Amino acid sequence: MLLVEDDDGDALLVQEQFEDESAVVELLRARSLDEAKGMLDVDCVLLDLGLPDASGIDALERLAVPGTAPAIVVLTGMADADVGLRAVAAGAQDYLVKGEVSLGLLFRTVRYAIQRRQADAQERALFRAQVRSRETQRLERALLPSPLVGDGALEVLVGYRAGRDGLLGGDFYDVVERPDGSVAAIVGDVAGHGPDEAALGATLRAAWRTAVLAGLDSQRVLAVVEQILAAERGRPEVFTTLVMVVVHPDRTAMDLYLCGHPAPLHVGRTTRVLPADCRGRALGIPVPGGWQPERVELGTSWRVVLYTDGVLEATVDGGEERLGEEGFVAVIDEALAIDPSGTALPGRRAARLDRGPDLDEDGERLDGHAGVTLVDRILEAVRSRHGGDLVDDTALVVLGWSGSEA
């Protein structure tokens, strides 16, 4: 505790009051305001308002810096109620008048002042965290793209869940329809976590969309994205894995490009992993080799799921076991067992889904989109299986086509 008092007699009285209470207090003393400013690493300050270099409320205002000063209790000979109110308004936790402080009152006042100061600090920290969270959500909504697809018969669902502290990470996605009617989609993952990786992921996503809209062929698109990666990454060891698919205009087949990334899943009565015979290297890895497409026949009715490895890294029921590819397939099958109304479909086992942070208490999405999509159900099922928010970022894209709608 710091006593700011220039009168030796008053300082001695304060010391004796603490000793009479058998209070364990380390009492420091400053005789002026300037001296006190260098001694504020304390829990509480007892401040006289009549000092050689400051007096009245001015002394308090010069010491009570918002957010940094310790608890301050004014202990003065000025028995003025108006001054007391002004002192509290200026940042003091309490106002005591010398000569009116009974035995025990001083110590209790100091203890309560410290508790109130700590409560104020916690409230400010909570408010700052809430403001930061709202700002982060607005930033993420601005950075996450809207699919650029005009074909209303093609099912296009996207989703993103941030890991760690809820901040946007290095995962990214996009879906764009080309002038010839083909549809290109990408899901990528920048190695690492943090704001640098998030910024790089957004840059690569924008570069990919620009290259696709410019009409470059798929292999050239990937080369351009890698060129941007090499120019923008902060460290030479940073790399990016991604999967890109190009759905043909007739919607019965697609070209699959794997760049060090997990293969997509073909969803049907039996969910299966798409072939990965033409797997290529991750972008930014300085080894020979490019990326060759693998033609995948889809048929007249299909669904394909592209994802980042955040879903595979999710643990099961809070243990050390990872969900993995097999567990993720099971999650998708369970999510498919629930129709948009939340009813289990015949012949499938329904998963239990807890309401997540992206859904309100009625099961509606908080981002303004009506209803709960398959992507919402998949991500929430993974989160439920994990037992809370995922550790790693996760991006998900679902493309689907039904021949009856073509």
C-alpha cells in the first residue's frame, strides 16, 4: 500500500491504525505527487488532497489514470461532501476524512476498495473482449466469400468454423462458375495459425478467384496461386495444401486436383473417398512436379464434400483419439440422416446435435440465412463429437446435383 502524505504526524497515525488491527500491510510512503507516480506498483493508494505539488481534485485526477492506476482511497482533512462526490466521480474508490476514521474502518475501506477496483478491471476486460469478438465476426464475414454461381440447380453449400480463440485462420474456400458453364471450387489450408496465415489465406483465395474469372486453365490457375504464395508469405517454409475441383458443364463428371490435401468425399448411400492417384505436391514446397487432373465420373445425381483437415484433427469425446477420415465419414452419414426439419430419415441413424454458436435456440442460423444446411449439421456434429469448439480451423464446401432437376 502506498500512503501519499506530507505530514509526518498523520502518516504515523495511519501506520498505528494498521498495527492496531494486526493487519499484514506493507506500507510505503511518498511525500509528494511526483514521488508517488513512480511508486504505483501497489494494491491501493491512500491519497491526501493537500500536497506540496498538488491539491484538491487535481491531485486525484493526475494520479487516477483510467485502466492503469491501483485502487485509490482519498484520506484528507477536507470534510466537504461535495468534494467527496467529485473525488469518487474522478476515480477514487472511497473518500475518508481524517479524524473521523474509527478503528477498523480504514482497513475495511482499503480491502473493499481493492475488491471494487479488481471488479472494475474485470468488467472492462470483459467489455473489451466482447467488442473484439464483435469486430472479429464482422471482419470474418467480410473476408469469407459468397459463392459466385448462377446455376440454381447446382447445390452449393459452404461453411467455416474458426479454431483456437475464434479468430479467422489460414483455411479458405471459394466456388466460381465459369462462362462455359463449368464450376470450379477450392478448399485450402495455409500451414500455421494466426493473423499472418489468415491474411495469406484471404490473399490466395482472391488470387484464385481472379485467375479463374480471367479464364486461365486449371493448371495455370494453380501456378498463379503458388506464385502469389511465394511473394506474400512471411517465411520461406510456409506452404499451402489445397484441393480444387472443376465440375463439367453437363454436371456428370469433374476434374480433381490434389495439392498435398485430403481427397474429397463422394456422398451417397455409401460415402466413399474419391481417388487420389494423381496427388500432387503442396503449393510452396520446392520439389519437382506439378498437378495433374484426375477425371471423376459422378453420374446423374451426386454430392461431393471438400474439407480441410480441421475436421480430421478433432478429438473424440475429449480424449486423445482423433476423429480421422473414417470418423468423419460416419459423421456425414449421421448428418444426412436428419432432414432440414431435424427429423431422422428412415433407414439411417440420427446424430444428436447440440445447438452451436452459429445457431440460435430455434435452430436458425445467426448469419441471416434461413434454415440449417447440411454443412451446418456436419460442422455441428463434428463439434459435438469433439466436445466443444474445434482446435483447428475448418472450411467445408458441399457441391451437389440431382438429375431430376437438370
